[in-house]
Amino acid sequence: MANSKIPIYQPFLGAEEQKLVAECMDSTWISSQGKFINSFEQEVGKYTGAKHAIAVSNGTVAIHLAMLALDIGEGDEVITTNFTYVASTNAILYVGAHPVFVDVDSESWNIDTNKITEKITSKTKAILYTNIYGCPSEYNELKRIAKEHGVFLIEDAAESFGASYHGKMSGVLGDVSTFSFFGNKTITTGEGGMVLTPHDELNKKIRKLKNQGNSETRRYYHDVLGYNYRMTNIQAAIGLGQLGKLEEILGLKRVLQNNYEKALSDVLTFQKLPEHSTSSYWMCSVLFNSIDEKLKIESALNSANIETRPFFTPIDELPFYDEVEDCPNAKRISALGLNLPSYPGLQFEQQEQIIEIIKNNIK
Ligand SMILES: Cc1ncc(COP(=O)(O)O)c(C=O)c1O
């Protein structure tokens, strides 16, 4: 009989989420009003230290709202990395701005802060950076550059909920930061996201934009072009249940990462964290030594019913983006990388099996 499948990810759900969702059903507050939305925003704000936390329907619209709130649009340039999830960069196109790609650092796989300044022009409005696979970016340097050149900093923290940099939580390391709560994220709400900002004016603007541009003084009057980017009470209920087990989730993922690193760091390359930082270890990610080696091991794992995930394709290689040729690190990392199963419920024996297959095929 074939082994049961080991998926790349599985949300860590339980009785608490069920109870809170049932409360929504019983109370009939299932749409985007209800007590759990405020509580979820407050709890995420408390956990991260963010002054304002605004729940939205997913992580993609969270970045779209960041762009809109900062008035980024036609004719503006946004500096970003091309080794990220497509949604991140798409938000730049949604508002008609132009993404300017900077290569990633060869060790952290995050935007290379040494290569940003040369790409800044009079049209640059913001730097949008991603904490890839949960690893914090070099925020101190990003902040310095942003301040020096008078541009906004947007933190795409979709993958780094629970990570920290120099004692600050991911989610407060930008003029605007965004989370995703998709099913495979550190905590999930099914689909869902959050926008976080220290700025009172941006908070007001984002709340208005996510809610059809509703006037604060006149009902059913909309004084700006808005959107329905609201989170539901059911999503927020799941999120609150998840927050209750956040430390457990992070702890289990840390153990998985440590096991992988202990067993494989002699033969494979792992992402390097900046100093004084912790990762959310969203998805365990390794670089193989050659494409042939990666393909061989990927195939061996898949044959054993173990799911893997290819790394993101560099954004400029997608057909609707302009080609750029100066991001060799992104191209190399994308070609050699693979995500391994790293969900909190993965059993020790299952991880041992994954490690053994990798070791046996690497010789
Ligand atoms: C880096 C990054 N940005 C943005 C997103 C978009 O989030 P969502 O899928 O919730 O729209 C994701 C989600 O996978 C992501 O990994």
C-alpha cells in the first residue's frame, strides 16, 4: 500500500476555531460586521505593536490598498525585488505604476540593499520589499535609504507573521505593512489579510478605501472611488482562534526548521537570517547544488508521495512583465530552490523520511 501523502502545507486548526465560527453562525453575524473583526484587529495590533491594524479580504488587496493609500499611480516607480510572489508586484501594476527590480542578496534571498540607491530616480515613490519565506529583510538599511531619498517603505510581510528584526515584529517595519492569512500562512483565516500602519491619516484612508469609499457623515454616499476589500466576521473568528495557538505554531515550525538544518546543512544551502532577527520559518526552503540534483530529489520525494513546491519564478520572467537581465541571484535561487513540507502538524517520523530520501539521493 502506498504511504499516505505528506502535503507541502496544512493549516493547524482545532476546536477553538470551530467554536468561534459556530458563534458567528448562531449569532447570524457572518458578514463583514461583527465583534470578531475589531477583536482580531486589536489582537494583531497588540501582538505586532502596530498602531493601526486593518483587516481585509486577502494579502493581495492589502498591498493594493497600501499603494492607493500612498497615492502611488501612473508615472511613479516602485523599487522592488523580482524574487517574490506575483501578487506583491502585481499591486504595483494595479495602480499603473512601474516596478523597478533590484536583485536579491545571495544569502538572505531578500532585496539587496546595496543595489537600491543606483535604481532610485526622481520618479521613485516607494520601496516595496518582501520578507521571503519568512526571513526578515535588512530593515535598518531600508529605512535609512527610504529616509535619505524621501520615499515610502512598504513591507510585504505576507510570509513573515511572527518574525522579528532587532526586537521589532514583522508588520511594523514600514510606512505600511501587509499580512496574508491564506491557508498556508503562519496563521490563517482561510482567505484574509491585514494592512498595518503607524500613520493615523493612512489608517483613515485605508479604512475608507476598503469599504466602498463610504462617507463618514452621510449614509450611502461615497466620496472617493472605493472597493469591497472587507474581511468577514467568520474569517476574523478563525483568525482569533489561530492567534491563541500562535506560539505553538511558531515553536513547532522552528523545531522542523532546526531538524532540517541539522540534518542537511552540510549538503544543502539554507537561507541566512540577518543579525538579531528571527524568522517565521514559513516554508522550509533549501537550495540544491545543481538543477539536476534538485530535479532528481524532487522526483524521488514526489514518488514517495511527498509534496514539494518549486520556488517563485522571478517576476520579470512572467509574460506580462518587462524583462530585466541584471538579477542573477534571483534567477539562480529560483532555479535551485525547493520548499519542503513544514507545517506544524508534520510528524517527526515523516520528517525523518523526507530527510532520508534527500540524503540518499544526494550522494
Ligand atoms: C509574498 C506574498 N505577497 C503577497 C501574497 C498575497 O496574499 P494572498 O494570497 O492572501 O492574496 C502572498 C501570498 O501567498 C505572498 O506570499
